[in-house]
Amino acid sequence: MQTTWLNEDLDQTIFEVGARVSMRVGKKLFEGQSDFQKLEIYETPHYGNMMVLDGCVMLTEANEFSYHEMIAHVPLFAHPNPERVLIIGGGDGGAAREVLRHPQVKECVMVEIDGLVIEKSKEYFPTIASEFNNPRLTLLVDDGVKYIENNKTAFDVILVDSTDPVGPAEGLFSKDFYQKAYNSLKPNGILVAQAESPYYFKRTQRELFDVLHSVFSYATLYTTNIPFYPSGMWSFAYASKEYKENTNPRYTDMEKMEENLQYFNRKLYEGCFALPTFVKKNIEKK
Ligand code: SAM
């Protein structure tokens, strides 16, 4: 495969430190501009196809499991009986694929703003967009900010699987959004949101946790490793009305499912909430 370097220059305004992530890529398989963002898809010599949105690497076929298993299984196993799950974003289908592994889930509603991401994920990432025809999935092409505003139903778990807090995803980091998400959760509901890199997004994490602490009685963070994401260390905010991560997690169910997974397991569930001191300090309630 003829390859060149693809460079993701981390923007000083968002990442707070100038840095660059470079990956070897082969042919550009697709490029398109939707109403919301630029979508590019590349083949790569070692990681399968790669999705890039507005110049930021979203996922590769080879490594996407660490993000999707961790965004879905941590909250769903922390909850005693997650029957209704809402995913905001997640247009590649990975989070939905993992949510639908749980037999308790009767309905998963997925609200993705960009139909182009859904359409091209089906074409170029069939192992990720593998559950779009699942009868338990309700797939809506809409703005998650608007959806949560008008939503009158209650969910056990809400996952915010969004891009960075710029452009269409900016509203997904606001107090107004999280207040409405709180109102869309059942009394024992749990919310998890992709919360960026603890190294490069300190200001964003501080601002996000100021919001979460003002809306939820309990909010913390857990981490995962994502090779092509800035710094490789990534995180998810965990906010809850009742169930903390150690209230009564379904360990037996975890042990049953982990044989079919590549990243998540029971030991990792217990370990991923252990945070470096600089991270803990940056997100604690003021
Ligand atoms: N799941 C991927 C991964 O493995 O890291 C990355 C996240 S996913 C591609 C981010 C999605 O959030 C994109 O498809 C984007 O269109 C969607 N999104 C951004 N803002 C949104 C909004 N306001 N409402 C719904 N979806 C939104």
C-alpha cells in the first residue's frame, strides 16, 4: 500500500498545548462536507479504515473497541437494570453495538446530527455500524441538544458520544444541556459523556465538571487508552442520581460478557476509576 503521513495538528485553543498526532495512511476512500463537518475516510496499512471529522481522527477499525466498550459497559453494568438507553452522537454505531449486547436493554435511542456519518459508517465500517437494523434500536438524525429539550421520556442511561466541544457538539457541554439530560433520566439514572484528554483538555474538563457538579449529586471520571487520540489517555465523565460505580455493579454479568470483549473486563471496571492526582484535583467539586 502506497502511504503518506496524515497529521492531526492539535489546535492551541482547544488542546491548550501545541502538539501533533501523525499516522501513516493509504488511499483516501471518501471525502465529503455535510452541513456540520468535513468527513474523510482513509485506508491504513495496519489499522483498517480510519474516520476523520474536521481533521480530527475519530476511530480506526483496529482500535475502536477501547472507546466503545468503555463508554457503554461501565454505566450499563453499574446500573441494576438498564432497559432504556439514549445515545447522543455515536454516528459510527460503535456505542450502539456495545449497548445492544445487554439483554436488559429493551430500547436504545440514538440521536446523531449528521446523516452522512451514519451512511458512510455503514459503507466503510460495517463491523462498527453493525446494529443499525437491530429492532431494539431507534435511530434518529437530529441535534442532540434539540432532542433533549423536547424529550418527554425517561432513560436509565444516557451516553454522550460526541465530537470535541466546538461546532455541532458545543451545546453538548453546556449546563442547559446537562440540566435537561438530568430531567430525562429516571430517578436512578446514570449519564456518561466522552470527556476528552485529562492532559490536553484540562480547562474543558474543569468547566464540564463545574456543570456536572451543579446538576448531579455525584460526578466522577474514568479513563481508557485510545492509541490515536491526543496523548492516548482518554476519559469519560460518569454522573449519577443514585448509583455510584461501586454501589452494586453487576459483576457476575460482567464476567459472563468479558470473554466476548477485547478491552472491558471486571478488573478494569474497578481500576478505570482510579485517577492520577492531577486529574482528581482538576475535577473535584469546588
Ligand atoms: N465514537 C467515536 C469514537 O470511537 O471515538 C467518536 C465519536 S462520534 C464519531 C461523534 C459524533 O457526534 C459525530 O458523528 C457527530 O456528528 C456527532 N455529534 C456532534 N454534535 C452533535 C449533536 N449536537 N447532536 C448529535 N450528534 C452530534
